[in-house]
Amino acid sequence: MDNHLVAVALDKAYRLLNHGPTVLVSARHQGISNVMAAAWSCALDFMPPKVSVVLDKATVTRSLIEQSGEFVLQVPTARQLALTHAVGNVSLAEDVDKLAHCGVTLFDAPDGSGPLVQGCAAWLHCRLIPEPHNQQTYDLFIGEVTAAWADDRVFRDGHWQFETADPEWRSLHYVAGGHFYAIGEALDVPADEASVNL
């Protein structure tokens, strides 16, 4: 485990996803772990913090989540571009060594939850809130965040520090066909013009 992994207060957990990054979704059940990429995820509520993520019926990760009742969302970084693309395009159903072939290393969090993908910028451990209609009809999964962590080299004091961190720490934002953007420069509304300070 990385010594830069620090806990994020649950009332600030939504900030880990608020900028709309592509996420890695991991799950484990009966000794089987898997990781997939997902472009459609977002923060859903503040307290208790909740998230949503769209998971196709064909994915093994979805099956593991349905069986275990938990999952982890993590924010991959620019240096994990190839890994992120690979886990989004290779199925564990077709390659039993998918994680090794995609360069994924897993670890458990300080509280024993997991599996977490090593090298990410942030991790949110979630308990599945079963919504069978949404899951079957829309492939939409909702989770309550039970714990969150971030790498203090890029997230400190409840805020992302992309503008001062090494560019390799930038989050990925998927468009289509293997095309991603990395998060860009910070733009701040002047204090005298800001009506809301989140």
C-alpha cells in the first residue's frame, strides 16, 4: 500500500468525482476480482454520499457487484491511460489473466476493503443500494460511499491540486474510440463575483 494514501472525509467524497472523470470500477466476490473502465459515473448525494455508475449487463464486474453488494470507484491518472483503455476493452470472460495482461495491481485499503487499483488518484468504496428496476432497465447502479481515500500528491485539504501536481496525475476524461482528454488548467471565479462557495 502507498504511504500517500490518505482518508477523505465522507462529506467531501463527492469532490473526488465532481469534475467528471472516467473511473475504474472494481469488485470482488468469492476470490474473483475484476476491474473495468466506466465513462458514465457521477456523485449523486452529499450525506450520506452516494454515487451512480452505468454498467453493461455483459460485464463480469457487474456480476461481481450484484453478488457481493459492494464495489470501488477509482480515479485513474494520465499515466494509466493504456491500463484504463485496456480494462475497458478486455473481458475477464475471455481472458482469465485480464488484470495481469492489462497491468493492474490490486491492494486492500487500510480498513480491509477492496480491491483497489494501485496508482490511482482517488478511491471510493461503495455499498450497493439495490435498485433492481434501474439496474435491469437502465444498467444504472447506485452505491453509498462508505469510505474514501486520495493520493495526497494530488488531493489535499478536500480539494484537487491538479494545477500544482505533476501532469501525470491528471484525471482522464473519455470521449470515444480510445480518445481521452486529461483535465486542463484551473479557472477560478473571482471572490467578489462568486455567489456560492462549494
